[in-house]
Amino acid sequence: MIKIIIPNNNIEERQYILDIVFSEFLGLEYEIVIRHLRSVKSYNWEIELENGLKLIIKDYFFNKYLKDMEYLKKESIPSKVEFVHNKYAPESDIPIIYGSSSMNYSTTTLVCGIDIFASCFFMLTRWEEYVNKNRDSHDRFLATESLALKNDFLHRPIVNEYIELLKNMLFELDNRLVFKEQKFELFLTHDVDSILLYPTLNSGIKTIVGDILKRKNIKLALTNILTKVQVHLGREKDPFDTFDYLMDISERLGVKSYFFFMGKGIMKFDNMYNSRDKFIKDLIFKIKRRGHYIGIHPTYNAYNNFEQFAKEKKELEKNLNTNITFGREHFLRFEVPTTWQIWEDNGMDWDSTLSFADKEGFRCGVCYEYSVFNILTRQKLKLKEKPLIIMDSSFATYQKNINSIEMKNKIKLLINKVEKYNGEFVFLWHNSSFNTIQWKKYQNIYERVLKENGKLSM
């Protein structure tokens, strides 16, 4: 049994991050010993292995904030991140959020200056977003505000790197240690914002008028009129009815699709369909018959409204005849720690909201599912976060000048990163991200990137 000695401050926070790192990520049994210390210099993380050797992780964070939750202020976020070489790191360098590059050795002890645990705590709990109040027009914390993007490591699963660093140091001290085996998994998810492009006879008329008056494109207007007529006559599938195609792709990959549906909302961004519609019921039957999964896509205001979330969950469970236990927030709206607590209190198993709307990458710094932490109640929750890595509209909406080749290469780079650490690649591609002007140049990206990365045979 590994013994981990910690000082008697920030105990709940320390216990949480140790549990995530040692139990959930490394799969090691351990016990925590709380030591009452007077000297701040002694406030380090001390890991004693069964063979008597020790790993000391220098504490550069919690020993500065001895009162509970005292760290929750913007000034606690480092102004700059240093990139250093470390022989135990899995990459050529490693970013240090908290700590120093120092490494000291003796016959019985290895001392690491990188505060692995505080750095992981920073990324996983997202307390950065609680103390930094800057938001966009949808009340979202954007990548441009994050320490990760400002210091150019958003594209790196930095927590996974820290875990490998720790694993390598522990193994050098005791090569009998057996770590949890992780396996690369592909999670293909689809937020269903709109079921159909032409659900009624009046649908799409505004767009067609825009083709003529705004875009001055008569040919496009005629094409859209023809498509609309053919759809209403039942001769063509609606452009947004890509559900069979998405399930076909998943099945060829040997995985299942996750479809997240919306209930009744109160904003203009909601209510693009009714969960009681016959088309929905038939679609749900088809998804279930093919063995794919159904979750919730809470409406615009549900991310910080318990009653609204509970109402929508109950509606979907009734109308879709499905037990709802997972999903993702609409517009990726998220509030630390409120959203997680709402999901927890509604009996949800996992959320997959946490990617930035404006930039692809590792918002939580990790590609493993993990139990979340409420920084205000100071409690580890049963709810798991399954971090989203890429959302299609992060490119089409926020990086409009990107071409299909650049987009494909960015996606492939992140898939490769996740594969390296045997993590979960959570990919969001909307059913409606096909067959329109906005998506024409990206029409085949979803299928192509999976094929070219060796995931899909043709």
C-alpha cells in the first residue's frame, strides 16, 4: 500500500486530486496520512512506497493558501507558464502551471519541483473559470480567456502528460508497480439542435429569399427551392436527416453514436422541434433498434437552472421512453460549479460539455473521463466529466477562414494526441452540419478524417 502524507490544510481539495490521480487514472491503492506541521517549508506531497523509497512533490500552491477556499481568486492564476525539459516527461518539454523545474535525487528519495497535483487540480476543477468572470454574449468562458490558450498548450492533454511524468518517477523508484491499463476509445456524439431543415411548408423561405436578395445567388435559390419541394413530396431526405448516415459511419468503425435531444425551452435558440412529434418517435425507435444511444441536450437556459433541467429530463424520459443519464449543454454553456451540481442532483452519470466553443482542444487538460469536484461545497461528485475534444462549429463559426485541409489536419492532430495517451476522443458533429451553404466546403470532413486517420475502412 502506498502511503501519501499531506499537511492539514485544504484537505478536501488534496484528497480529491489524489483520488483522481492515484485511483481513477493510475489504478493504485493508497492511504492518506494527515500530518500536522508547523513549518511551511515542510508542506509538500510525500509519497512513500512499499519498498521504503520516497517521491516528494514540492507544494507550490496549497501551502500559500492555508485557509479553506482562500485560493479562489484571480491572482492565484499564474501570469506565465514555463516550458521545461524533464527526463521523466513523455514529451520533449512539459508546461509548469505551478512549481519549478528542479529535480533532486538521493539513494532513497526523488524530489520533483513540478507541483503535479496543484496543476492537475487547476485544470480538472476549472476553478480558473470561477474566478475569471469574463464571458461572451452567451455567458460562456472562452478559450481566449484561458491560461491554456494564452500559453499555447490547449492542444496538449497536459494532465495526461503530468500523469505519465508521475508514473515514470514512481516506476523508477519501484518497478514492481502495476498501473491501470487505459484504452483508446472513440466517442462520436451528435447534438440534435434541429431535426429537419424543412419541417413545415413555411420552413426555409427566409433562407431562399436571402439567397436572392442578400447573396445575389439565383442558382442557389433555385437549388434550395428544388430540394425543399422534393423533400415535401417525399422524394428526397431532408438535408438535416443524416441520422442513418451517422449511424452507418459509427457502425463501420465498430462504435455507437450518441444522440443528444432537446426538450421544451423558453428562448429563441430552443424549440426547433417537439419531442412528441411522430418523426421524433420514429427516429428514436430506429436509434434504439440499431443499438445507439440517446441523451439530453438541455436548452439554452438550463445550464444554471435546476428546475428547467429537471423539467426537460422528465419530458424526454416520458416522450422518448428512455432513461436519460448523460448528455451535453446547448451552446456549450457552462457555469462552475453550478452546472455540474445540477447534473449531479438530477441523477446524471456523465456530462460532455467541456470543450471551448471558440477553439478545439483540451479545456480540462485531459482525455480521460473523471469524477468532478464542486469547489464551493468542496465535495467530490458522483458525476463524471467526459471532456469534449472537438466540436464542428468551433471551426465553421469561429475560424471561418480555415479551409477543409487545415480543419482536417487539426482534427487528426488531436486524435493522434488522444491515441498516444490511450484516452477517449470525444467528437461532436451535429446532424445539421451537412448540406447547407455554411457546411458545403466541410461536407466530407467528418468521414474523411476518420478514414485518413486509419479509423474507417472504405
